[in-house]
Amino acid sequence: MLKGLFETLRSFLFEKPVTIQYPEEKRPVRTRFRGRHVLKRYDNGLEKCIGCALCAAACPSDAIFVEAAENTDEERYSPGERYASTYEINMIRCIFCGYCEDACPTEAIILGDNYELSFTTRESSIYTKEMLIEPVPQGGQPTPQKTSPGVFTRSIPVMQDPND
């Protein structure tokens, strides 16, 4: 019994504690951590989400709802023909598997590093597009943007053919 008491006192007096004071001190997350979802934008401010709903189809827990609408020259939200007019994620149902991120053809949705996901009601657990989309980058314009008929400017990286 004395040996156990000695071990406890030794670790208590001479070893650094492993706990952290959470609200004041936040622990860094790993690079592969999957936290709260983020909808990305292009450099010019257009949204990357084209409203294809492949993320909703890939979600095994049916936590994502996407409703698409058509872009016009007066109101352009994304570079494609469509954009997500409604984008909602039910965080109660989400299992943070990352399938939505893998299924997205434009890399519009990512699982970020924010792990503070508390809510008090079921209604506040549904994250809307306005809550998920990142702010407009510096030098970009907010959406909707007005464009010339049939033409829009974009700063989208073009995939190069490796055989060229």
C-alpha cells in the first residue's frame, strides 16, 4: 500500500499535468481532423457549390439537403448553370464521415477544423448555407454578381492534361 501511495505522490509532485484549461486554452487539431463543414468560394467571390446534390446522395446518414436554382446574368452565384439556393446540414444526423467532401466535383464543401459544435435546440442544429459559407475573399465581390449576357469572369484553376 505504501508503494502505491509513493507512486501517486511522485506523479502528483514531480510530473507535469496533462490536462488543459479548455475555454481559455484550445488544443490544436490534427491535419486530418474532420470538424464543422465549410462551403468554399473562388477568389473572385463566386460560390464553388453548383447545386449538383452529389454530397447529399453520398451522405449515408441523409444529413444534407440541397435545392438548386438557375443562375442568370443578373444574378450569378456560381460559375455553372446552377447554384445551391438552399443548402442545409443537420448536424444531429451528421457522422463526420467525409463522404460529402469526397463526392463534391468542385471541392465546394470541406470538413474544417472547428470542433465547437454546441446547440441547445434541434432547430439550431440545422446549419444553413449562410452559416456554412466562408466570407468573400479580399479582392472578390459578394454574390449575386451581375455579368454580361453569356459571359462571366472567373478565376478558376483549369486542369491541365498531363499528356500535353
